[in-house]
Amino acid sequence: MSEEQREPSEPTVRELRLVVTAEDYEAALRFYRDALGLPERAAFASPDGRVTILEAGRATLEIADPGHAAFIDEVEVGRRVAGHLRVAFQVDDAAAATDDLAAAGAEVVAPPTRTPWNSLNARLDAPGSLHVTLFTELGDADSEA
């Protein structure tokens, strides 16, 4: 294993936190907390504004080169749509969640689509100017009927 790939003896990062500055704070909070269902961990206010920290389950950081990012967009949407940042949420039912979030103000960019990696993925433009993927893992391709 090379020096760059060596595993640390103890993880140094304890949490990944994506910070979104939303022009319409209340709409974004209603969308992510109430419609998407992210539980509220904490909320703080200052004389200049407010912040709410929402739990989003386990966090990962996915790094893709431009070619693979374009491939994912092609599979899920049919064309290149995402910028350099896309937020993905694993949900139990991508189709139902897409309907719920569209009703809550998201613009559906692409409906739930079965991917070659055997998940059901939908794309939305959501409050806070985030391009979002909703995905449901469908399990082993061999076990699917």
C-alpha cells in the first residue's frame, strides 16, 4: 500500500456536515426537515440570523471525475445537468419521496430511473439551490424478479 493510501490508525474526521446558505431559510427548513424528514438536531439564532442542524443519517463523500459524473447524469437524467456538487439521499421509496418532495416545492429534473448499479434514482432541483438525487437500493440484481 502506498503512503497516500495507507489507512490511518484512527479516523480523524468524525462527521461530514454540508452547510447550505438558503435565501429562503423557512422554505428550505420546511422542505428538508418536514418534507424530506431529516430530524432536527439543534437550532441556533444570532442577532443576524438562524441556523438549524438536521440529521441526515450516515454521511459519505463521493469523488467522481468529470467523465464519470457525466456518465451518471446520462444514466439518471439523459443529459448533463449536475454542477460540481450534487447531494444524494438514500430513501426507502424513491418514487414516493420524489412525489412528496415535488409537492413540497422541488422541481423534478428526472423521474425515478433504474440504474445499471441496481438502484432507483430520481433527480430534483431543491430549495437552497441544491441538485439532489433520491435513491433506493434495489438489492441483488440476481434476486430481482
